[in-house]
Amino acid sequence: MTRRLSLAEAADLAERACRAAGASDEAARSLARATVSADAHGKSSIGFAHLLDYLAAFREGRIDGGAEPLVTSPAPAAIHCDARGGIAQLGFDRVFDDLRSRADTIGVALFAQGGSYTTGELGYYPRRLAEAGLVAFAATNGPALIAVPGVKTPVYCTNPLAFAAPLEEGPPLLIDQASSATAFVALKHLAERGEALPPGWAIDADGHETTDPRAAMRGALLAFGGARGANIALMVEVLAAGLAGANWSLDAPPYTSGNRSPGAGLLVIAIAPALLAPGFPRRLRLQLERLASLGVHIPGRRGGLQEIDLPNALAAEIERMGMLSRA
């Protein structure tokens, strides 16, 4: 059974739970907005389902709910943020208008952030910029969760990257994918449902390939495409952790236990296409239509829903965790 909520009702549910769990009003609004957006765009595994991880992290100290981001500008086209153990979404919200303005003026602008909890749905960041008319790229890291060829222990996070570009009509083009065969939160949900993994997705604690998601959670995910996927994970690690001054994945505390922030990194690059290629949104729309006519799948063209369906048990658990945190 599910509970259908308007976006406003869903945001209110998320905000109330976050505040009860220890988040400031501003942090609660930022996290609620990102959570609702993920579910509304078909990313439920990193929407309200992932919000449970945030609520537990507020309560147990992995997120500082009152953290005040430290924003600096080392160069005209660069903005740096130290999340100070808070959430990634708040730092991004603080700089969004400035980042967009700098990109529109200079042609390109960069946002680098370290010291946060997980970034949630990575596509959320470039999608918002694309909706403002910019081409955007994002990369993030976190605690080590995936192994690479020749190594039996995790060395990188799932290290996703995301890209978005505006179109003349409708929602933007959006590509959002992990460097691993699947996201870790998806692995958790498969374990909860008792479903098997496809072969080649993960290894157990002894380094043997497994289709058991619970065994995989004690072992590691695998990079997609072998060495090529591992190379992409390394590239993301350099961009997100290296440039942002965040924890390398090997040094990041877990996001599901303990009382320390993972200290994750986030890098977002925004480009103003109007300064380089006038008519870009129309030209891209026509090209995507041509590709689609040939049978090519075009990712991310789904517009946001105006209502979302939450499983009753999930909605009740969010409310319960909020009440526990307040007790």
C-alpha cells in the first residue's frame, strides 16, 4: 500500500522529520527539496528511502544539523565550500545564484565542496543548473565501497558523475550514473527485499563473486566495465575529493555507522552555452530527436511528477524516526 502526496505535502513530511532529527530550519528545507526532487524524477532509492540514512545520521552525529557552511571565492570563476560536517545540499543552495551568475558572466564557473555527508541524488545538482539554461557536470565521492580489477577490498566510493544540458522544450538531457555496476543504496534495498544481484556486480568479503546482496554488503561492489570503469572512478575521485580538499574514499568514515562525517567531496562545473554556441538548446533538441528516431535511448528526459507515492511503511518509518530523535 502506498500514500500519495503532493510535492508540498512530501516536502513538509521531510522537513518535519529533519528538524525533529536535529537539522536547522535551512538544512531541513534544503534536504527536503532534494529528497522530493529525487522521488519526483524517478530516483526513489536515493529519495525518501535514503532520507532514512540522513535522519539516523543527524541523530547519531554523522551529520551536524546546525553546521554553517564556509564559502570562499579563491578566483572569479571558482567557489569553494567547506560543509563543516553538514549536508551537501545546503552548501549548494547557498551558492546556487552566485554560481549561475558567474557562469552567465564569465562563461564557466566551478563549485567545489568538501566535508559533507553524502550528496544524495547527484543529478539533482546539474539538473537545477540546466533548468536555468546552463550545461553542467558534477562528480562526487564518499566512503570506499567498490573494488577494482586486481584488488579484493574497496578502494573507491561508487563515485558517480552526472551531466545535464538544457533543451529548447521540456526537461533537460540528464545523465547520472555510478562508476560501479549499481549504487550502494540500491544494493541495500535488494538485500531488504531478498532479491539476487546480477552476476558481475559484487564480491563477498573473501573476494569471490556473489549474487547475494547481503554478502556483497560485507564485501564490495565492482566497477562497471572492469578497468575502464575503475579509471572513471579514479577520475571522479581526483575531481571530487582531490580538487575539493575532501576525504579520499579510503579515508572517509562510513555513512551508515559511527559519529563522524564521511567528509565527502562534490565538484560542479557550470557552462553558459549562449556565450559559445547561440541556439544551443534548439540544436541539441533536434539532434536528440534525430538520435531517438534511430532507436537511441535518450536518458533523463522524464519531467518531474507533481505527486509521489510513498510506501506506507516508509512514510511511517520517517515519521517514527523523527519522533524518536525528538524524544
